[in-house]
Amino acid sequence: MTVLVVDDEEGVRMVARRILESAGYTVIEAVNGADGLKTIEANTPVDLLMADLDMPVMRGEDMAVRIRALRPHLKCLYVTAHIDALMDERPLLWDGEAFLEKPFGSASLLEAVRLLTTGRIGAPPPAQSSGLRLFWSRISGRG
Amino acid sequence: MAVDSSELHRLKNQLSIVYGFADLLLIEMAPGDPHAPQMAEIQQHAMAALELLRDAPPNPEEQ
């Protein structure tokens, strides 16, 4: 399973790569939204898009809209440090979309990816994984 | 000190990276590793700093 990680911050990409590769995922990186879009337009096989929403050049959500026009069934995990403002702006998620709050650790990222790709939730998150705690509460609050 | 939103975003990203690498190191440490408590402190303080920044008022010069 291949994850395209799009973030303008190299350190964030490195953390995501280490976590995902440790769990057996293949990782492709893109340094901004335009780069991510170019990767998809090149027909690179990708199962899940993990995108920072706050990037220069092209905002993550703008990139995701254009990518999903090309690949409507691609799963999208949006990562942001401003999840509360974002959820006020956009309280509902489409199928195959989820938000994860920065900072994320291994447990929260892997649970989010597994939930999106398999529809199943594994073990409950540890108390310190704030990203997943928010992620779960947003999912469970969709109604 | 007034910090504009792009600088705030970059600062949050840097702290998120500290948090993420601390998390990875904690997972990779053997049980009982003597450095684990210090690493957990680093992670907790990165989170505490992020929470402080979350409540930071916007720079009035940007409004």
C-alpha cells in the first residue's frame, strides 16, 4: 500500500515516512501541492493521500480537490495544526476523507491510515495521542 | 513579541517535528531504557509549547 505524503516541511515528511514505513507502507513524498498534483498526474500508483492543509504554492485542500477529480476514490487524510478553525469552516467530511491534527505520533497516524484504508479501528488510542483523540471524536461526531 | 501567522505556522511545524521524533524514539527504545523518561519530557514539553501557541492572539498588524 502506497501513501503519498505532501508537506512543505521536510521534518514532518521524515516523521511520517518513518512511522508509515515501520508499519510496512510504501511512501512517496511531495514538497508542496503542485508537486503532489504532478505526482498523481504522472499516474503514480497511490492508495492514500496524506496532505498538509497549510502549504505555500498550492493549499492542501485545493490540491486534494484537483487530485480527487482525477482519482475520485483516492482516500485523503488532511493534516493540520488548526483543526478547530477548519472544522468550523467545514464540519462534514466526504467519504474517504479524514482529518488528523498536528502534532501526530505513531499511534494516531497509523490508526487514521488504517481506518481510512480498511474501515477498521484497531486498539484504542493511548491517552497521549492527541491527534487521534481529536480524529476519533470528529469521526464519531459526524452522525 | 508579535509573530505573524506564517511564522507561527512554521514554529508549530518545528514543535510538531520534535514531538513526532520523540514519539518515534520512545517507541524504538527498549523497555527500561534510562533515557526514556527524558525523552517523554521532551515530548510533553513540545506539546505544552504547542498548546501555548494555540492560544496565542493574532498579530494586530496583520488584521
